[in-house]
Amino acid sequence: MYRISSVFRRFTFQAMVTLCLVVPSAFSQGYRSYPFIQNDTNYIFIPGSKKPPLSHFYGKMDTLLLYGQGRVHILHLGGSHIQSDVYPQVVRIGLQNLQPGLFGGRGLIFPTAMTGSNNPRNFSVSWTGHWDKCRNTERNRNCNLGITGQAVTTTDSLATISFRSFSGIPKGAHNRIRIYHFDALNAYSFNVLTEDPYLINDIRYFPDAGYSEIILNTPVDTFTLEISRSTSANSVFELYGIELLLDGPGITYSSLGVNGASLPSFIRCNLLQEQISILNPDLIIISLGTNDGFTRDFNPDIYKRNYVSLITIIRNACPEADLLLTVPNDVLIKKKRSNKNTSLQEEVIYQLASSYECGVWNFFRVMGGHNSVPSWYINGLMQRDRVHFTVPGYQIKGELMLEAFLKSYSIHLDEKAKQNQL
């Protein structure tokens, strides 16, 4: 019988060492220098259960890291804490650098600047043509929305979108571009503008599935997508997102946030279930609740019903995927008092995680619980609104989430090692 105990132990040590290596150099002291951070609570668990969390996800990690086989895809949904992609980027880079060759692509992105909002910090976007916008926070809009919670539409006969300056991404990073879109008359086609006549291998259209793919002979890290109408018929082109992939084994981490989003914001996305099914992630992280709880009229029962609705959509789309629910961070109302609704949200999340066997990362407790915001603020880790973090604060949050993943994975590896010694 092939024994893997020593292999698992060696990898656990390698993962922990790598964690130290990927911590941003700007934070040489790291979060351990802040006494208000409760590192003893920084782990992933299933409330009221001894069952290890995220078993499907970690099982896929085993296959990838030990045998170099398979792909692992993480989907992270949220609001403004996610839209800027600062702390998800720390987790993304950390996981993709656990071993050489784990980069599986940037994942699903949306050119948020086209909606008039802030773009994720790690890439820039420019465009030509006239585009109308729609976001899932606009309650009175009747538009198709999917997994990104955003859409832009055009009727122009020719338009372009350029993606540039992907930080934290290796050169020649993507050889497959998947475009999530709708075009009722199938009137639009795609091209990648390039001086290389041999760049494009194939362009495949799957109108019934709601996406198209551009296969490249040479991987690229920046590109310009051309969208052209091939007929004279009037037609509306709707863009929901672009997924950037690199074929072969690897880890992909898609983080999709919308400023001001709440649970109902994603529930109202009529294409959400369909597109999650296409994406087929192994782990789905839900980081919603700050906007749900930032009200005097907060009702835990309504919050719970909304959460159940979103979990149901996700489970119907991808029944094998693991779910990780994150407890919202402490915030100050009017910069003065800690929001007591966060404890009520924490209780609801624990109830649901126990019922649905979801993992929980309780960042509310990790950051120090109620009234911990002042400590983060005076140390330059939170913005003046006492709701959002500064870039250093978000990077520390990312380091903490990455460590929580590795702690949990270490326990998983130890259990695997014990099983192989029986």
C-alpha cells in the first residue's frame, strides 16, 4: 500500500513556510504585532460539529498538490470589501504559490469601471463604443444579471474592451478567454486585436449556454477584445463577465464584489444559478452582510430567509461545492458606535452553517469583536468611514484568511495521515 503520511507532512511544512514568503513586504511585522487581533479564533470550522470543514475543496487540493492533477476553482461573492480585490488578491497569490506551477488563470472578472464604479485595483480597463450599465444594487432596474452582479450593453456595430496591467499575474498568463454574454439574434462576433496573425487558435460560440470562448495559441496577460456586429439587424449585446483561464492543472480564484451589495442584490440576479453551474467552482465564499446589517430596522428572520434563498440557488447550481460563510467585520455607525446587528448576523450564520454543513470564517471575532474598529483605525488599518479598511488593513485581512485556510488544511492533512497509518 502506498503510504502518503510523510508526503502530507512535508507539504504542510512547505505550505506554512510559503505563507511567510508571500506576506507583502510592506508588512514585515505582520498582523502578529497587533494585540487586538484575536489570532486564536482565526480558523475555519462548522459550528456545533467535529466534522472537518471544506472536505470537497481540500480533497481537490490534495489531488492537485500531490499528483499535479485537476483544477481547483474558488468563487468569492461580496460587496465593496470584495470589489476592490485587495484582500482576495492576497489569498489568491498565496494559494497559487503553495507550489510552482499552480497558476490557473485570473478567473472571472468584470470591467467595473464601465459601470462608473471603482475597478479592482490589480488591473485596468479601457473601452470604445457606447455602453449602458446595470448593477444588482439598482432595485428598480429590469435587466439580466448573472454571477458578477453587473452588466453592460451596447447596440454599436463595433466596440472594444482592453484589459491591462494585471498585477500578481505571470507574463503570458491566459490561453483561453471565456465571454459570458447574451445576443438574441446571434449578431455579434469576437476577435482579439493583435499583430500576431497566429495568436488565435479558434473562436467557439455556445449561444444556448450563454457564453463564447476564444482559444489562443500563445498565452497572453493583456489583450483587447473586439466585439462586432456581423449583420445590419438591430440587436443588443449584453456582457456579464469575462473568465481568464490557463489550461492545465492549477488554482483559479474568482472574486466578484459589487459596492453596496446585500443578499437580495445577488438573489435578484436571474442568471446567477445558470452561470454558477457553468463556472462549477469547488469552493464558494459568501462575504455579504455589512450592507444588510447597516440599518435600524434589521430583522434577523428576514436576513436568514435571504441567506437561505442564496444558499439554495448555489446548492442547486453546484451541489458538490463547499460553502464558506464569513461573518461581517465590526463597523461604527456614524463613526461612533459599534453596530450591534453584527452579533445577530453572527448567530444566523452559525445556525445556517450548522444546518447546511458550511464552513465559517468569523472575521468579526478575529478582528476583535464589538468596538474593535477604533484599534484598527488608530493603527491606519481602517478608513475614516470606520466601515472599510485601508489597503494595509485589507492586506492583513487577506493574510489572516490565507492563514485560516492553511490551518484548516493542515488539520485535514493530519487526518489523512492518520487514516493511512491504520
